[in-house]
Amino acid sequence: MTPAPASPPAGPRGLDLGRLRVHLDASRPGLVAGELSGRLIEGGRSNLTYVITDGSLRWVVRRPPLGHVLATAHDMRREHRVIRALHGTAVPVPEPLLLCEDESVLGAPFYVMEYVEGVPYRTADQLASLGPDRTRRAVLGLVDTLVDLHAVDPAAVGLGDFGRPEGFLDRQLRRWGKQLAASRGRDLPGIDELHGALGRALPASPAPTVVHGDFRLDNVLIGGPDDSIRAVLDWEMSTLGDPLTDLGLLVMYSADLGLTDSPVSTTSGAPGHPSPAELIERYAARSGRDTTAIAWYTAFAWFKLAVILEGIHYRFTLGQTVGAGFDRIGELVPVFIEHGLNTLQEG
């Protein structure tokens, strides 16, 4: 009696390895040589990231979160489009291998890209393991990579219609104001003052560039003997817009929150970490852009993160979010508001 063929191993939720293998064999014949296995990479906040392997080579699969609805199915197309456009430029991104919009394969659109060796440093403690000299080199390399991104001519790489840069800052401010209104569950002193002050002091944007939208240390992979930026990841918020919004967010994440044991950390506490002022100066010198209004962009980053954290806190109070640290998110929101107000006032 001939034994029945073994079933392919079950993958993590959201990753049907059997269906994926059939699709890969049809779309990229010869890419996969052996049985696939896969695991979810923990730490992502939105789209899901898996590492898959055939026992010899590794690749990465990106798909929307479980329960994903069609209305935002374009995210995978946008991510795939931008890394495909940037691959081969000075911006290090993984090579995209295929985009699948057939939802019968994994239940949602997804794409596959090459696996890149490197480490995402998420906290000051993790970064401190490099030592002061390597930490300094890695963080300054992050600034240099941002300059390289903003130097890409969008039209030259096929991204000339990737966004609507006209009125970008005004739309961003209105968008996050609406987000705040949708998660109002308590009084937040100073939040309306910060939002209003940002609106009254809206700067004139420089020429638009490709904007990453969430550019920070734990969204890149660092590796190699020179601790270089091996890959920039998580392009789901990318668009065409004001490049200084990326710099403002990077500066915010490089500031000292003044808190111990915080569930949301910045990397500034690592020995050797350059100061926010040094990051701004390096960006200005290498890009040639005027950064005199950077206080506005940094204050906007504090406001945006305050809104995001308040949304998490609001969902937690409704019992919609569980997990370690979520019960302490709410106490951080006033800290971010205060930092935003102080940054804007001090200029």
C-alpha cells in the first residue's frame, strides 16, 4: 500500500505554506528547492512579517494584519512599489521578488523580498551593546541614509505620482487631529493647544521627496563590520511629501524622554549616541536643506506620537488591547504633549 504524501508543515497564522509554495513555484520556478517552513517576526505594529526558508535560502513575506479588509489592500502594492523603485539606488532596501494580489493564496495581498542579515536596535540598552564608537557610527549612518533617500528624484525612479505633496503638512495636521477626535476618552490638558499652535505656525515646505513616514533606528537593519545600514524596512507610510517630517521624527526618537522603564523608549540613553542637535547639523550639511524650522517638525512628531499612544490607551480602556505594557501607555501621553509644547515654544 502506497503511503499518502506527507502534508506540508503548518505555518504561523496568516501564512499557508502549502498555498504559498504552489504560488512561488508557478510565479518563480526554481526559486524554492525544498520544503518551506516559516516563522513570524515579532515586534511589528501593523503589517505582518514572516521569514520563510527552504532549508537553504531565506526570504521575507509581508502581508496585512489578520482581519485585514479590502479597503486598505493597497498597502502591499505601495510597499512593494516603493522598494522596487528604490532598489538599485543609494538607499539600501531588500530586493523585491514578487507581489501577489490574489487573495486566495494567503487571504490578503502580500509580497516576497530577499532576506537581509542585520539587527534592528529597538532600545537604548540594545544599542549600548555596540559600545560608544559603534553606536555613534550607526546612528550617524542612519542620518546619512535619510539624506540619500531624500536625494532620490521621485520621477526618475517611477514615483512621480506616489503622493500629493501640495498641502502635505496641512493635510497631515488635519489627519492626526481627526485621529485624536476619534479616540477621545478623557481630558488631555495641552493637546488642543499643541494642535492649534502647530496649525498657526505651519512652515513652508521644501521641494517634495520620497518620505519614509516612520524613519527610526528600529525600522532599519544594521550589520557588517562597519555597522552600516543594510536595509530600510517598513515602508507602509511612505509617500511624496515634506522631507523634514522624517528628520523631525528621527530627532524626536533621539531625544531623552526623562522616564525610566518606559514601555515606549527612545535610543538617546545609549553611550555614544549623537545629540539631536548633531543629527540636525549633519543632515543639513549633507543635504543642503534649510533646517531652521526643525522645531516645528519635531513638535509635530511629538504630537503625532501622543495621538497614536492615546489611541492605544483608548482601545485598552475598552478592553480591545491586551499585552504587557499597554496598561502604562496612557501615562506617557501627557509626557509627549509636554515635550511637543516645549519644543515648539523653545524653537
